[in-house]
Amino acid sequence: MSEPTSLPGQDDLVLHHYSSSPFAEKARLMLGLKGLAWHSVTVPMVMPKPDVTALTGGYRRTPFLQVGADIYCDTALIAEVLEARRPTPSLYPAAMAGQARALAQWADTDLFWTALPYAMQPAGATALFAGAPPDMLKIFVADRKAMSEGMPQVRGLDAGAALMQYLDWLSAMLADGRPWLLGDETSIADLSVYHPLWFITKTGPLAEILQPHEALRAWMGRVAAVGHGERAGKLDGAGAIALARASTPRSASVAAGMGFDAGQPVTVTPYDYARDAVAGTLVGLDHRTVTLARDDERAGRVHVHFPRIRYTLKAA
Ligand SMILES: N[C@@H](CCC(=O)N[C@@H](CS)C(=O)NCC(=O)O)C(=O)O
């Protein structure tokens, strides 16, 4: 008989992720940079994800962070939550904060959506899915095709050409011998640029594209050495839902002049892909974040938080 395991506390950090997810690797590294302890929930790579959507209300992307009955979607927001929890070392050091945010946003969008089609060319996909059940690649490709419907489809050769240029740009940043992309301090830019390149390292022969970039590869070694913080425990989806149910969401407030009122029924939808609308009651809003309250049959009352950038907020 297995020992009953106790749930994490209402203030503990719970990361919902899977090991091969690049954005999850960014989140794990953020936890590592901050030296934080966290509990781990492994989520499925493809739909359906009933335990995920019980908590998020429909947002399916990976990772997300749970703190009791508060659910933080998107690594841009997870970074802010971790920064508030442990301000040093900062993900946005004062001397480079603006540049770090802008470079991170480029990496999480353009660089990631260049690395992905490059990596998913046949040789890369074969390496990435080596050892997976025979149908997994097919299931994955169909899932991601449905998820990214309407996005421009970048061909492998186009992605490869763009990636070569992007690697040159990044190498040029390190040409003066600085340890981190923006100077002497690690920032969110390092972790955001790292995760698409980390994904490329798993693509067998396609990883050769990194070979000429010696300084960049040495920098990747420094980022990897940041580590993942302390894995305090493991939890399954049902445990995470039980934790939400046993917790009370944090209070939030709606700022005046943002075009919406507290208590209004709204939806929040990612702009770009995985455009599943999350519906709820507006309880928090400013120019940086939006928070919905939802009542879930299994998870009870939860607050689901999104960044304001790259998410559409609409009256329901
Ligand atoms: N902007 C999001 C992007 C997250 C993202 O695209 N994650 C990928 C995995 S690396 C994903 O959600 N894929 C579909 C899935 O896991 O269901 C973030 O920063 O968290």
C-alpha cells in the first residue's frame, strides 16, 4: 500500500509541465535562478488534458504555475510572480530591464517559432521522438496542427535560414566576452533565448547548426548550470485539483479606466495559438495582468491569471 502523501501548502509553488517542453525548461530555470523549491505536476503533451483545464478553464499551454487556488498562465507572468516572491537575483536587473524584457519577448515568439519548424523537419522529429510509442509523433503533429491553425506555416528550409541568422545575432552579443547576453548579470533574456536553442540540441543531426557558435554553446552551458531549483515533491493532477479546492484564491482588483468593470463576465484568449477562450468573472485587471474567477466542479473557486500582452480580453 502506498503512503498517503500530504498536499503542498496554499503558498507553495506547483509547476505543471512536462520534461521536453521548451517553455517549461524556461520556467524550471527561472525557479533555479531564484533558488526556489517547487512541487511538480506532469501534464500531458497533447489534448485532452482534463486535469489541466479543470484548473485553467481551458488554457492548454505548458507550463502554468499553481499557488493554492491561483493559476498563473504563461511564462511571462510566471516570471513576474517569481520575481515578486524572491526579488534577488532579479530576472530584470535594473541596468538592463527594458532590453531584457524586449529580447525575451522576441525569443519567446520569433525565435521559438523559428526553432520549432526547424526542429520538426524529419531528421529532427525522428531524434526528438526516438523511444516514444510508435504513434506518438503522428498524434503530436495532428495536435499541434489543430493548435496552431491560422498561424503562418514556416517551412523547414525557411526556418533553417532564419535560424542561422538569429544564431549569428546572438553570437554577436557575446563577442565581447560577456558572460550573459546583456552583460554581467543573468536576466530573463538569457532564459528565454536559451529554451528554443535547448530544444535544438535534442534534434540529432539538426543540432549541428549550433556547432560553429562556440561562445553561444559556452553560454548555453552557463545557463544550464543555473539548474532547476529544488524539486520539493511530486503531485498528480487530482492532487493539484484537491489543493486548489482546499485553498482560497488571493484577492485581486480591477483598475479604473481599463475599459472593463469588476464582476463582469469576460473571456481571455491567447492571440496567437492554442486560442481556447477561458471564461469567467473579471476580478483583476491592470495594464500588466488580467484575472478571472471561475467556479469549477472539481477545483472549486479558482483565480486564473494571464499577462495582458498577447491576450485578448472580451466582454462575454
Ligand atoms: N507564451 C507561452 C507559450 C507556451 C507554449 O507555447 N508552450 C508549448 C510547449 S513548449 C505548448 O503549450 N504546447 C502545447 C501544449 O503543451 O499543450 C508561455 O510563455 O508560457
